[in-house]
Amino acid sequence: MFKSGFVNIIGLPNAGKSSIINRLLEDKFSIVTSKAQTTRHRAHAIINGKNFQVVISDTPGFTIPKNKIHEYMNKKILSSFKDADIILFIVELGAENRRDNQLIEKIKKIKIPVLLVLNKVDKVNQDILEEESKFWSDEIENIETWVVSAKENFNIENLKNRLIELLPQGPRYFPDDIWTDKNERFFANEIIREKIFNIYSKEIPYVSEVITESFKIKNKILRISSMIIVERDSQKGIIIGNNGESIKKLGSESRKNLEDFFKRKVFLELNVKVYKDWRKNSNQLKKLGYN
């Protein structure tokens, strides 16, 4: 009997959703930073086995909409309830805002299996763990709770085995030699964007988008040309930095990660362009892939 299904991961920003996916996949799939709202697009990671296929959906963190891009991200999260066979609801242990969450009422109403995953157990003491476990068992009746640490890879393998147990009987949705439904340009964009989150502060990571315009192999070298989109000229200046030092650092660090990811020598060209208030403009968002 072959088992397959869609496991959709939801939660608040910075709960550790992407880190958990990377651990389940045993590879780097989603970008991970210490800043909230790093994930913007819904992407599928695929775990293949002899008798099973798990299709895991990474979604943005649910947030109060402040612009068009937040509305887009929340729609992606809510749509993930419709095509799921299993829901993983990720909660950061010790997070103050965990209970002010519209997702709880949504979860209470669905009929498919829901696993509550209390992440970052390595950061809390036993009292906090017991208090939060009790809160969730009282809040959501008969919820199946898992305590994990994505950082320390604690209890992740057991969680994966449980997901496989819960899978319904079904077909192989994707060929068994692929691990994602996204193309190579998507991952180039995400790797560069991850470095923007790591290198720059304040509003810069949130007003930036990356579009790879050229992606080709020539003389065994992967040549990538990517455009960094920002909202204002002042932000463009910050991305570039004095004498171009900041964008040089961004290019150097991105190139190293791109070479690790694609397993070949990379030549990376970065440019910066201003799309005024692109996060609030529906037409611009569509052009940038938010549709």
C-alpha cells in the first residue's frame, strides 16, 4: 500500500516553521533568519520513500495585514487549510503573542489531523513547558502535541515518522527524483534574500525583493544576474553602501551559499532598482510573482 499526502505547516512569524521543514527534509529548503516574516511564498518540499511521499508546504507566518504583501501572505496561509491532509501548527514556546491568534479558531473547526508542535524547547525551562502544554490541551480539545527543537534536531525524526503514519493511501503526486516544486531561480532569489536579512537592519529586509533575470551555465560556470528591488532611492543607497562596500559583501556571501547549494562555481551579478511602494501596489506585486 502506497501512502501520500500534503502536510501544511502554519504558525505565527518566527515560530520556526522553515527550520522544522529543513530538518524534516534533512537539507536546506527554506531560508531561516532571526527576523520575523522571512518566508513570503508558499513552497512545497517533497520527502520520498519506497512506500510513501510526503509533500510539505511551507507558508508565511500569519500576521496583521499592513500592506498588500501581508494580505497576499495571509491568503496563502488560509488556502493551505483547503488542500491539506495533515496540519502542523507550529508554536514558539515562550512567545508572548502565541494566544492572540486567529488561527486557533480555524484549527478548532477542521476535521483533518492536526499536530501541535511546540518548538524551541531548548530555550525554556520545565515550568514554561508544563504551563504552555496545559494551555494548549485546554484550548484545543484532543490536540496531539509534540515538543521539539529544530535547532537541536530534537524529536524531529519521531515527528516525521508520525507524519508518515498519518498519511492516507494515495498516489505519488511528484516524480520520486525531485524534492521541490520550485525552480532553480526561486532558490537563487531566496538565498540572496536570506543574506539581505542577515546583513542589513531595520526596514531594508522587509522592503527588498529579489528577481533573478538570467540563470545559465557557460563554460561550467553558473552565471546568475539578479535584481534587488526596493521602494525608495534612500534604500537603494543603503543596499549599495559607501563605495559599493555593502553590495560587495552581499554578493560575496550570496555567491558562497549559491555555490554550496548548486554544487558548482558561480559568477553573481547584482543590481538594484527602485519600484516605488511596490508592497502596496497590486500590479507590481503580480509582476514580482505575488498572485
